[in-house]
Amino acid sequence: MPSPWTTTRLCRFLCEQVSLPNGRRFRFTGGPGDIWYITIAIGLLALLPQAAKQAPGTADADPALLFLLQVVLALVGWCLTLALIHWFVASLQSDDRCMSREFGGSLPAFIGWQVLMALSLLTVIGWAWVASGYMRWLCRSIRGNAAFDFTGSGVAILWRTVVFVVLCSLILPIPWMLQWLATWYVSRITVVPVN
């Protein structure tokens, strides 16, 4: 239930970590009322597979039908996530209010990156390079009077994620590790004015 507020707060935090080349700061203008239905729908989608498994008669259900249901739920989830990205980019603003931007990434490309990420998990470490490419694609898909790029490498993502997982297993440092990792990802995003 609190996901519209926590999502908005996370977006504000991420924007506060970025400085533009002219020294101005990013501001996040989105509010929880803009996206409540998207975040609630994403949460419900996460619960549906578990609810379907516990429903009476699903133990005898056709495995192909259950797989098809999971594919449909994944596609709907990806569509909602892409809508969330569009909202995030549209809600970005610079202090001087001179920045124009929109997210130009297509749904087929977004789905392709999601499938590639899922497949790369089978390689144990290849996902880090896919994550780097995905972040680069996200940044380069933002259109407007500023160009964005992601400069983090697969190796940097891999070792930071390993440190993150190891230290989070201690439970107490989880908040600090989340901030450390999120700040690093944001610090790898470069912003260049387009002439």
C-alpha cells in the first residue's frame, strides 16, 4: 500500500544525487497520486503467481497453461514498469526549469533487455555486463536538450553487487549498503548538454 509514496521518495533521492554540468541540480516533480495505480498493479502482479498456485484445482492444471500465465504476467509487469520509467523521466526537471526530456525507449526493446537479463542469470556473472548495457540503453533512450550516458562497467557492477550481498547477509548494514549501491549507480550517469 505505501508503494506510491516510497517510489516517489526513492525517485527524489536518486535525483538529489545528480548534478548537471552547469552546477544546477535535478528536481523530481512527480507525486504519489500520479502513479498509485501503476505501483499497486505491480505489487498485485507479484502476488498473482503465488495466489494461482494456492487456488483449488491448480495442482492438476496443465503446466503449459501455467507457463503461459507466467509469461502474460511478466509481459504485463514489463509494460507497467516501462510506464513507470516514462513517468520518472517526464517528472525530471532541472533547477532552472530549462530541461526538456522524454523517454524514447520502445516496448519491444525493453522486453528484449528483460529477456536478455533473465537469460544472462544462467551464466552466473554475465548478468553484470547485461546490466551495464541495459543502464546504458536506458540513459541513451532519454531524449531532450541533454544527453545521458552510463559509464559503469560490468566488472564494477559485479564486484559491488558481491560486496552488497555479502554485507547485507549481516542484516544490520542493509540500509547503508542500499544507499551505497544506489549512489554509485547514479554517480555513473553522465549528463551532457545537447547543442
